[in-house]
Amino acid sequence: MLLPFRTAALPTDIADFTLTQAIAALRRGAIHSHEVIDATLARHARYGQFGAFISTAFEDTADQAPEYAGGIHMPGPVSLQGVPIAVKDNVHVTGFSCTAGTPALARFRPVRDATVIGRLRDAGAFFVGKTNMHELSLGVTCHNAYFGDVRNARDPARLAGGSSGGSAVAVALGLAYGAIGTDTAGSIRIPAALNGIVGLRPTVGRYPGDGVAPVSPTRDTPGPMARTVADVALLDQVITGTQRPAMAARPECIRLGVVPRLFFDGLDAQVQALTQDALRRLEDSGVRLIELHMPELGQLNDSTSTAIGYAEFWPAMERYLRTHGTGLSMEDLARGAAGNDVRALIENFLAPSSPHRVPSELYEAAVHTHRPALRRLFLEQFCSHKLDGIILPTTIAVAGRLAAMAGIVALNGEPISANYAYLRNTLPASNAGLPGLAMPAGYTPQGQAVGIEIDGPPHGDRRLLEIGLTLEAILSVPIGRATPAR
């Protein structure tokens, strides 16, 4: 079993254990399964106002508790020992509805688990509930006009990021020991960065994508979120069936590219200070940083992004609604959208009759010309410089105020689009089909989390996690959460 990379003394509150700490303690018999569930339940009672969940299992906990009374010892390389795991509410989990954050699907109850969920269940996961999200995954703030807004775990007056914001907040506040989110353009990495946790966007296809409400199948993937890289690596090991645990890489054997002209331009001053400090510490520890020049990156990314994302949503969601017997049409779904932002996006850009729909020739060019060129550009850099990955700030701004739910946040005191602030740096990896690992870089003097990301070559996910283990130890960002105002 993968053991925690950090060896600090255990927290006094079981709810503050990392996933790997909780599993190790359960296996030793140092704690009991009901203690883990009770600690999580106490956190739900304390932090329910953060809006992290749409539905929970706790009304049925008494019925389920006997199942976990002796701990769970499953066959295979890893047992999750009945530890509570949360799941974004666009992923199928039997026994729960799957709303995708929208009212039209509020009563849809899948008849079988998504494959990724089935693998976690087979390993002994206890699914504590379905997490809140930006409606239909069509946004980055986790404003939800129907189920309520998700609030940042470190400051409830700020937004959580999205669209997997509920999963990030659940982990950060100790409402679950790990979570499953989904990432299309940054939906795992953005809220991970803004809430001070770790999130992995796997290479598309590494995890089965069935039983997940889609946005853009070319880019969609489920992925794990947790407090540490070791926790995320453990969940990845369960989902993929990998036999070999991830082991930290030697710093002097790590080569990371830095692209200053795109990823480091125009950063919030606090993001820049923490990111540059992180890079200095990595170099001082022996990590090799190589400056890259990729002048075509911005144009290729722009030519790929909107054309694919906007063109694929309607047909993919239409097929999903039909395949899973929801009884809904796309017109039903669109009419029922609760958020003004989501409804406007569908009406103006995504629906077949929308005035700004993507022409088929632009979509074909994006898929068959621009995306392969973008992917080739990254692969050339990885190969020619013998890189393990490219390092960058996950977002260019910290979490905005809840008042920014209209889509505007502050960057160095000036208003800026939340989409630009949070998607600018995460989109290239998504569009090129690269895996990306987001992890904490540090906290501002006001306590806001800043994230750093490593994007690796396709199918280099385990190497990415091994590098993440090393970077996590070098940066030594404290595990845990701020004590948010209640």
C-alpha cells in the first residue's frame, strides 16, 4: 500500500487525517471505521453552510454502519477501508441522484455505477455524498442558482472555483478524505488550486468515462482530488489497477519546462510572488528548470478551445440523456437551466439554433488540424529538452469574492473575467490532451491558496505523481485548512 509521503505526527481530529493516514490507521486498528464516519459527520454538521454537497448518505449511515464495523479488507493492491469519498454530482453512483447541478435532472437516479465509481466501491470506498458543482459543468465559479453557491473552504466570502468546486471544498474542510471530480478545461485543477488541495487531471482515456454527464468528449475526464499527492496517487492506483505504488523522484532527476511568455504573464502580484518563490526553492533543491519558447502556443490554443468545447456539448449531452433513459430532451434541459450564465451560454453559443454556434468547418479544423498541431508542439518540447513536465501557476488570480459570481474577479485591483483568470493557464493542457497535476504552492498573507501545476506528456501520469511527491516535500506547504468563519 502507498504510505503517506509526509511523516508528521497525526492530527488530533480524525477528520483532519489525510486519506493515506486514515487508511493506515484503520489497518493498524488504531482507529475504527465508525470513528472515521462520525468525524466526517461532525464536519458536515459544522460546515453545511459551505454548500459542498447536493445530497449525502448520512441519513442512511446507521443502516450502513454495520457493514463497516470491522473495517473493509478488499482483495487487490489497495483497500480503501470504508473511508468516506465524495463524488461530483455529474458522475453516476447508485443510490444517489445525478443532477449535473441542474434542476431538470434532480430526480434522475442512475441504475448502475460509472466504471470509475465501481472500481472505488470494489476497493471498499464509502460514498458519503454527491458534491455541488457549476450547473452542467458550464462555468468556473461554482455559482449554482438552483442548489446554492459553493463557498471557498478558506474564506466563505469567496468563490470556490469550478466546476468541481464542491469536491474540492469537501476535501479541504474534512467532509471527505478524497473526492472524484471531472475536468474538461480546468474543472479539477482550478478548485484544487483555490482551496489548497491536490487534483489530478488524467490523460483522457486513462479513466473510463462512462456514466459521466458530458461537456466535451474530446477533453472530458474524471479525476481524483485529495489533500496530498500521496492521497491522489492512491486513488489513481485504485482506479487504474496499478500494482506499483508511486515513489518520489530524486530532485536532481527532474527536468521541468517554464514558459514565461504565456503562463507567467500578467499574474496577480501575490500569485507571482508565491510562484517565483516556489521555483527558486525547487531549483535550490536540485530540480532543473529549462526556459521554453513556444510563440505559437497561444494561437494554437485559441484555435482549438472554443471550437471544440462549444461544438461538442449539445450532441454529447443529447446522446447522454437518451442513452441513460432520463426521459428528457435537450430542449427540456435547456429550458430548465437555472443559472442566467448557463442559459445564456446555451441559447447564444451551444444550441444548434444559437446565433453564435460553431460552424462545422471550424470544428473540423480544430479537431483535425489545430489540436494535433498543439499536441505536437508540446511533444516536441518534451522530447527536445528531455522534460518530465512543464510547471506553471494553475490560475493567474486568487479566489474572487462571492460578489464576483457574475463572472468578474479582481486581478491586482482591476476587474477581469473569471473565465480568463482561472482558465487561461489550464486550457492548453486540456486542449492538447495532457495530464495535469495541481497542488498547493502556498498561501497569501490573507490566507488565500495559490496553486502550482505540472503538465506532463500524454500517459505520463504516474511519473507526474512521482514528481508531485517530490515537489510537495520540497515546498512543504502545510496540510490542512484555514479555520473559516462560521
